[in-house]
Amino acid sequence: MPPASHETLRLRVLHDGAQPGPAIAGAGPVVTLDAKGRTHSGTPSPDGRFVFDFTVQARLEHDRATFTGPFCQGSPADRFLYLAWPNPRGATTPWAWRIKLPLAQIGPALIEAAVARSRPIEADATGRKPHSSEAVAWRLG
């Protein structure tokens, strides 16, 4: 059995910024959350979407990857990224909306292609609903 390999990857998430459920008045613009709960803004793109860039580490072993880094949330076997919309000040909870972007669909072949070509792995999260358990379509950027 070959030893596990470690790769540093760039991930990119695109989103149009629309709240993923009924609009909550005063909710902030879409941000991403790091594992310590701090918010990070995306970069507006010419087409009006927000672009979120992440650097993660992937440990490749057998037919799967385990991801680590400051934006990776969840247990090692079930890592994901968060996009969130902050609630207005004074609300009882900090988040109007949050959506999860599971990393499980990013497999060794996609990781190896991204590293070999020095390209990010990206997904468009526009239209993703809160609490969605559907797979995310990650692709070579």
C-alpha cells in the first residue's frame, strides 16, 4: 500500500449572494466562516457573483481525501465549508442563513488534476438550500 500523500489545494466557491430561503430583512451579505466562527467576505466578480477562495490541505489515502485548514468544518470524515448570511444586530441567533458545501465529492483524481495543472477546484453554490444533503458539483476551475 503506498503511503498517504499531502497536497495543498485551492478551492473556489461562487455564489450570487441571494439568501437561500425567504429574505430576512437586514441580513448581511454572504460571507464564509472559518472554523473559529470569524467571517470573511467574498470578492465581487464582474458577473455579479461573489468569489470565495480557500487554501486547504488534503491528505490522500486509498480512494478518498481528508481535508484540513482554517475553513474546514465538521468531523474528518465529513468535512464541509460554510457560506452564511449574518442576522441583523440584536437578533437572537447570529446567522440568518447558513449553507454547507460538503468536500466529500472531491476525490483523488480531481485533486491530482488540480495540483498538476495549478488550478483551483471550484463549485457554484448559487441556489443551494439550507440543510441540503445533496452533493456539490466540484470541478476543475
